[in-house]
Amino acid sequence: MTRAADTRPGQAATKPLGFVTHDHEQCVDTALAAAQAHCEAEGLRFTPVRRAALEILLREHRAMGAYELLDRLHEAGFGAQPPVAYRALDFLLANGFVHKIERLNAFVACAHPGADHSPAFLICSKCDAVAEAESPRTRGTLGDAARAAGFRIERTVVEALGVCPACAERSGA
């Protein structure tokens, strides 16, 4: 998932991200640098396996299950036991570097590293491609209802199922 060219960390995106053309190497390098800087600033260990897991997700640019990630980590020279992937994913999730796509039971690299946001995911029902859009916790009907009830939203999961532009073009829709 990518950050649009006119979007900076901490700034709201103007459109959903993930289906747009971009400089993929810059996307990966920028996200890895942001993760490294965050870990250094917070005194966290960005271990080789954590970095490799994030890099795999960034390079794939799609949601991946934990066991698929584990296979890729093993190919890269890391252990083949499930805790290897799950511990890395737990760390990456806790620090906002990846998100879990509940519908797919899979993980995707964050398209807005460093931004305080609640993601909304657009999931293609044909190819499982995922785009990340921003869904700020404090806006919209849900935010209004929560404030009226004195409820503080900590996390939301918004997943919309549909057809991505590439699949729509292939099917002529």
C-alpha cells in the first residue's frame, strides 16, 4: 500500500491508497526508514526478523497470511517455527507498521506510517488486492455517536468488499 505523492506522514490522504501507480522502491525505502526512525526514537528493537517481515509485506504490496510470511522469512534465513512470524507481526501491529485485514485473516503494510489514523480497507473480491483509505476516529457518524455516548474509540475496523480498478478493467465493467 502506498502513500500518494502529495501525502506526507501525519497528513490525511486525498484518496484511497493501494491501487495507484507509484515508485515502489521509494515506497519501500520510505516505510522502512520511518519504521527505523520510530524504533530509534522510542527505544524499540527493530530486529532483523522484524525488519525482514515488514520489508516482505511492503514489497508484496498485498495482504499476506502469517504462514505465507513465515515461509518467506524462512526462505530469507530465519526460523521456520510459527512464533517467528507471529512475534514479528505482533511487534509490527503494536507499533502501527502493519494492519490486520480481518476478512482475509492476513496482514498488510501500513500505507500511512507515522500518521494517527484508523484505516479503512477496500478489498477486491476477485483478486484480494487491498487499498488503505484513512477513516479518522473522530469524524463521521460513528465518531458522533461515540462522542454523544461519552465513548472513546480506541480502534475501528472498516473493510469494504468490491472490485478493484484492475479487475474491473479486465472484466469490462
